[in-house]
Amino acid sequence: MATPITEPFDLLRLSLAERVFVKLRGDRELRGTLHAYDGHMNLIMGDVEESTYVVDVDESGEVGSGVRVSVQWRAACADLVAQAGHRPGL
């Protein structure tokens, strides 16, 4: 039987070690592997790709075309987790 998802932390718990998509304020998005989280919903992720949507505005104030800018962040997540003192799910 599948585990029911009744609150946000249920979804986080089931998403550990999975690739996740996180939408942030300011037209920013993160895609990466979820390694840990805490009660404040701080996330520790690895192999993260950050995307930002940039809109060009010309001199007249007209909105031009949008451009998606992506940056890859690769770090040794195990080192980051150990330094932060976080344990998965805490």
C-alpha cells in the first residue's frame, strides 16, 4: 500500500535521494538531488542546476523576449552535509 501524502514533510521524506524541482521567488528554479531537509524546510541538495528567467526591456519600456539562464552547481554534497551537521529528515 502506498504511503499517503497528507502534509508537505511527507512529500519531502518520500523525495529523499530523488531528483526534485524547486521553484523560488524571483523567477529562480532549482533542479537537483534532495539529500536532507530540516523543520524549517531548508534543503540540502546535490548536483544542482539553477535557472533564472531574464526578460529584456528596451528603452521604450516594451518587454522583449525572455531568456533562460542556467548555472550548474556541483559539489561534494556529503561534505556539505557533514559541515552543516544535518542528518536526513531532521
